[in-house]
Amino acid sequence: MWRGQRVSVVFPTYNERESIHDAIVEFQQSGYGDEIVVVNNNAAPGTNEEVRRTSARLVHEPQQGYGHAIRRGFKEATGDLIIVSEPDGTFRGNDVPKLLTYSDEFDVVYGSRTHRQFIWGGANMGLFLRWGNYVVAKMMEFLFNANHLSDVGCTMRLIRRSALALIEPDFKVGGSFFGPEMMLLSLIAGQTMVQIPVHYVKRVGTSSVTGDPVKAFRLGLRMIALILEYRLRAWLQPGAFKCYGAARGAARGTARGATQATRGTPRAVAAERSPS
Ligand SMILES: Nc1nc2c(ncn2[C@@H]2O[C@H](COP(=O)(O)OP(=O)(O)OP(=O)(O)O)[C@@H](O)[C@H]2O)c(=O)[nH]1
Ligand SMILES: [Mg+2]
């Protein structure tokens, strides 16, 4: 529970039998999660037994792929604030309160794994992955005139239920690049979003996506293609996105929108607070 709001944590699982039990316990110990939903995406045998040793809720998603698993988790989660992460030992439960703190002011809080002093020894974030993620994130930031972005592949994130409802009908990606699709839709909808550094730790077991440089490079190219495609479609065919502009001018608007709305810019808020 965070300031009267229920908090759900969604973990997809495919090949995390050795780490999933500890990951669930660690996130529970953060003290804020009201439920943990584990989405078994045809996971390694023995995974369900590990999950049953905890109080997490288990659901099965037969359609293969990271995107399908997360989209199913979003449907199952009942919280007002929904946190997505991975149970492979790479993310830390003590980042949960940081995401929650920013959720007071933003609809979506994305994690970033490219801040050097948050990258633990042995984590799979060498020069190529770190700068690759950074450069593609900068491309997204530039093309969408977004807030500071520094990672397109971080799977730890938080979204407010009302914000999810706006972009969910536009989800199309079922595979590994669902993460960047979600970021693009947040931008297209005009949601308030911020990206904050999260710890990135050595994975328990073998990474099946970014562990292979050729696969990682191909995924990077697909992400670039997706960014360019969504940018062009949002310019030329905005009606193709049900969420297009839906969050702009809302009460939780961008700093610019917020000057007319209830939430002011820091300066406006300071003026509001200072006695006249
Ligand atoms: N590879 C893979 N992962 C899946 C699938 N469905 C869900 N996932 C989840 O996707 C996440 C990414 O898989 P990992 O093997 O950790 O890949 P990675 O190389 O560490 O990739 P990142 O964590 O995105 O850097 C894990 O949490 C899996 O549980 C699937 O069909 N294949
Ligand atoms: Mg991983």
C-alpha cells in the first residue's frame, strides 16, 4: 500500500526457476506490495513449485513472449499502481519505494539501467549494451521531445492504473521489444513520465535475450525501426493510435499543461505556498 493506493507487482517468468523464490521474497520485503502476480509463460519445469512456496498469485500465459506475458500480468493485476519487474535477480526490491515516490507526480515511472554507479559487478551491462541503450533512448527523446531518457530496455517500471487503461488498447507487441512500445505509447498519449536510475545486478542463470551480442544487436535494430514507425504514424496518421494525445491537458499534465491545471510547475507551486 502506498499512500492509500494498492500496489501490484507483476513478474513474468520463463527461465528463472533458480531465482524466482528469492525475487518474490525480496520484493515482498520492500513492504509496499499488496499482491505479486507471477505470469508463467511456459516456464522451466519446477518454476510453479518455487512460486507456490510464496504467497504470490500464479497465472499461466500460453502465448509465448515477454510482451504477451506482461500484457497478461496487466490484466490480472488489481492494484492502483502496477510495478513490472523481472524475477531473474537483476532488479532490487529496494528500488520499489523510489518508483512509488515518483508515482506521486508522474503517471508512468520507467527505470534506467545505464547509470554507472547503479551497475553492479558482473551485471550484463557492458559498453555495447550501455551505450546502445543510451543512444537509442536519446533518439526516442529527441524524436518525441521527451523528458531525459537514458535506457530503452529496462523492464522495471511503474504505471498508474488509469494511465494503463489509456494505452492498453494500443499494445501490439508480444515479444521482447514490448518495453519500448509501452514507452512510445506513453509519449504518444502525452502521459507524464520520468525515467529514474535503478540498480542492475548480475543475472542468476543464463540471459536468453541480451546475453547474445548478435541477438541484442538485432533487437536494437528492431527497436529503432519501431521508434521510427511510431514517430511517423503519430505524425501522419495520429488516428491510428486510440491513445493519441489522450492524457494531454489532464490534471496530471506535463509541466506546461500543469500551469493551467491543478498541479503547478515547481515555481508555481512555490508561489502558491509562499504567503502573499
Ligand atoms: N526469453 C524469454 N523471456 C520471456 C519470455 N516470456 C517472458 N519472458 C521474461 O522476459 C524477461 C527477459 O528475459 P531474460 O532471459 O532475462 O533476458 P535478458 O537478456 O536478461 O533481457 P533483459 O532482462 O530485457 O535485459 C524475463 O523476466 C523472462 O521471464 C519468453 O518467451 N522468452
Ligand atoms: Mg533479464
